[in-house]
Amino acid sequence: MRPPSLRSTPEKAFELLSQEVLFLLRMNGQHRKNVHPGVEANILLKKDQGSNRLTRGIVKEILTKSSFHPHGIKVRLVSGDVGRVQEVFDTTDQKPEKNVATRDQLLD
């Protein structure tokens, strides 16, 4: 028998699975070793937590002192915005790091 969350439709099951996979793949923003000044990152601002709207920018300063934070390392961007890192991008080729996938990549 299928679990209750998968009984509705295949599309709903895929959506739930995609959300879980995206969460697991975005864990690089939780580790301080992946974040450093000058790197491009998507951050979640406090005011945008309900909408999950991400802000992209260049990291100016790391504000979290610990090596790990479950909601993402807190940083200040060059623009002055402060938030928690959700994704880190490799600035050499403008593609997400290998452990970060976009929604389009997962749907292919």
C-alpha cells in the first residue's frame, strides 16, 4: 500500500519528492566552509521567510561564528542585505555547485 502522501496524484507525489530533494541538495549553505567573502550566493532575508523569496548577491561578511547552522550561515552581502545562505554559486562559471540543483534540472 502506498503511503498517504503519495495516494493523491503522481504530480503531487513528484512535487513532495522534489521539495525533499531540493532541501537535501541545498545543504551547502548550512556549512561555513562553503561560504566565504566574494562568493555569489542566494540568501533568505528575515522579511522574506514566509514567501521563501531569495536574494542573490556577493558575500561581504560572514556573521555566523559556528561551522554549521541548520537554517543556513548568516551573511551580509555587498548590498548590505543580511540573511541566511540557501545556495552558493561558483563564480568561475556562474553555475550552481555540483551539490545544488535547480528545479528545472530536477524536472528533466
